[in-house]
Amino acid sequence: AQSVTQPDIHITVSEGASLELRCNYSYGATPYLFWYVQSPGQGLQLLLKYFSGDTLVQGIKGFEAEFKRSQSSFNLRKPSVHWSDAAEYFCAVVSNTGGFKTIFGAGTRLFVKA
Amino acid sequence: GAGVSQSPRYKVAKRGQDVALRCDPISGHVSLFWYQQALGQGPEFLTYFQNEAQLDKSGLPSDRFFAERPEGSVSTLKIQRTQQEDSAVYLCASSSLGQGVFDEQYFGPGTRLTVT
């Protein structure tokens, strides 16, 4: 079955520093991949998605992610973190086991220190 | 514009009570999803509607869980005889396309259910 692993439960970065959140997926074919962000008290918001084509995907709020088939990874990056980026980040993949559905990782909570 | 709304935002139920959670998707959105998010976990798929048709209910954990979307807009997730393990945040999401998993899903703020 398809699955998503986010190895880091939480990460702390300084404001202005670069950020990389890790995501590894398990999928036989070309995956459909997403990154969502969940801010406190708010619904999940899509940051970016990858279906095919260019393996470097640009998203909203200055985020980007790179699909690496050889490493089964889809890591999220941002060159300079802002305090408002503190939130929970979820990587997700579309599974086609018994019908199409979205499988989410357990999430990585990002803390930003001044 | 209006996003996905859910009500109530918080619900406390005594074990054994029935609860009904409401989702108002974005107007015109074809696909509607329900997810269950336990504390410290990612959302887990419960069920999927395309208009009024429930096309996938494979994620519903037991026959105590029931969802409907009778007119293809508002949806209700009902949990009968609630148990403590049902305590979670229930998220609703909608998408404009029929194959909604391949498109952006717009999430509501969730209903936090606590069963005591």
C-alpha cells in the first residue's frame, strides 16, 4: 500500500534561515504528491503539488519542493523562513488502492525562533 | 469568497450519544471528502462524495459512522453510540473537480469531537 513518511516530528529554525522538510513516499508508479500547511485554528491549505514534468515545483508563500524518484522523496524547501511560517506541514500522496484517496503523512511541526 | 465551513467547531459528547457533524462545501464543488485527524497525526480518509453519490466509504472505521450528502451540497457525518476512540478532529474538504483527489482540496477548520 502507498504510504508517506515524514521523519521529523518537529523542527526549529531561526527566522531568516533556510528550511527543508523531508518527505518519503512509497509508490510503484509516478506518484501524485502534495504539501499542505495547517496553521492553528485554520484548515489545511495547499502549498504545492507534483504530478509530472519539471521535478522542481514552485508553490505559494515562497515554498518549493523537489521530486527525486531515485530517493522516493519530495522535500519541501524555503530559502528564508518568516515567523508566520510556524505551522504543521503535511506531505501527501494519492493512493489508488481500492479507489483513489489521499494519504497524509503524520506531519512536521515547524517552530520559528526570533 | 466563502470557504468550507463546518459546524459545530467543538462538540463534547458522553459515551454512547449520537452526534452529527455538518459540512458546507464551497458552492459548486463536486467532490467532498471527510477525514479524521487524531492528535499528533495526519488526516485519515473516511469517505468521498461526488455530488450526492458516495463513491468511497472504505475509510469509515465502523458501521457506527454514516455520511450523507443528499442534495450534492451540504454533507453530514453522523456517529452513533460514540466511543472514546472517536475523539478526534473531523475535517471536511471540497474540490471543484469530479476526481477531486487530483485537484486542490479546500479544507474546513474542522470539528473537534471529545467523547467523555
